[in-house]
Amino acid sequence: MAWAFLGLGLLATPFFVCAAKSPFLRAAKAEKDRQQAAFIIATMAEDRPSDIWDAFEDAMARGPRWRERIEWTLARMPDTRAILLACEAG
């Protein structure tokens, strides 16, 4: 997985991708990944919303599989999705 992202803002994105890939037997790992992503996004949204939004846009541009996994994960995280979308206004 590509971890070389633009600054801290993109650190949350791999957690979305990993959470979507985790099989049912690894549900605890997927939940941990979602919690970590939620924490990073909520924390950074307070001070650096444009960084979070840039990271999200970069991740979504990485192709259909990334988009699918991110969307799948965010569908399970409505509060985090709302925080992330609010960052668009920056």
C-alpha cells in the first residue's frame, strides 16, 4: 500500500482501504482501522481541514478500487464522513 502521501492528512486514507479489505474473521482489525482513521480526521479537521480534503481527493484519484474501498468504509462511518465532507469548504 502506498503510504507516501502528502503530509499527515493522508494517513487516514490507508485505514479506509485496509478496513474495506479486511475479511469478516478480521473484523476487529477493520474496526481498529476505522477508529484510527476517524481519530486522525477529527483531530486534523480542527486545525488543517484543507490538508484532510487534499488527502481525500488524492486517494479518490488513485483509481476505482481505492474509491470503492474508501466509499465502502465511509458508508460505515457516517460521523467521520460528515467531518470529512465539511473539510471540503476548508
